Amino acid sequence: MAGGGAGGSGGGTASGGGAGQSDAARVTAWCQKTLTPQCSAWFTSQAQCEDAMKRTQTTLCEAKWVAETDCLASVSASDWACDATGEPRLATTACRDEYLFGSYCRVSMANAKCNAGACQYDTDCPSGMGCNDKTLHCFQKTASCPGLPCKYDTDCSSGFKCNGALEQCVKA
């Protein structure tokens, strides 16, 4: 995620999900739920979070994003803790199968290092980049692209592998 310091609301009041909810409403709710004052790794404010996440919409991530935001509707501020890197993590098992898969996918797809020019083969990409068979875009082989859609391990940057069930790059 984007760098930044602490800020925002710990729990927020938006619902975070729901059938038919607009992407803008999902972004607002996601930012309210994940902005915890003690976690400093992602965003410095609600506005910065919303601005960044609104620029990440993509159909390849839509189903996982909807599942993540729908699940987060049931999570309260007391369910959050920070990991060693300052990233917000759920301290309970709530949403463990949904949390981050949609948001990481969106952020990776919005990152030019993870989703560059269109391609069909690795030879279509500049040196140091490969062609992702799921997105049909070039990606930097050394970039950090968690959640990037994939078909094969070769669709993921170094340190990541393709989880076939999720069809997303996860840490190796």
C-alpha cells in the first residue's frame, strides 16, 4: 500500500459492504475500517486512502474486492491490531479468507511496476519484465506485487508464487 503515517478513524461508521453498494462507498468504508491510529504503514488520512483506492478499480479484482468489503462490514475497531511492519491486521479470525485479497489486487493492478504495457509474450516486455498471462500486461520481475492476478508462478514477481485456488500472487 501507499506509505504514510497514522491517522484516520479506528473503526469508522460506514457499513463497509452490501449488495449493490457503489465502489466509492466501498472505498470509503474500507478506508474507515483499515485506518487505525497505531498503524503507520499505509495511509496518513482518510482522504489520502480514498484518493489512492479510488484509482485502483479493475474488473479483474472486483469479486474479491466485493467479498472483502462485504465481510469488513461486520468488523469493529477492536478487531484490529498492527503487525511488525505497521500494517493493519485483523486480530481475530473474522474475514481471514477475504481480507486483503481484493485490496492488494487493486493496488497491484494500479502499480505500473506490476501492470505495465500490454503483452502476449515475455518478449513483448522490456528487459527485466515478464508478461503476466492473466492480466496480459508486463510486470517488473523484482517488484512487490501481492495479490496480482495470475495463472502461473511465472506471472508473479520474485518472492511470490501463484496460488491457483485464488488465482493471485502470494508470498512464496
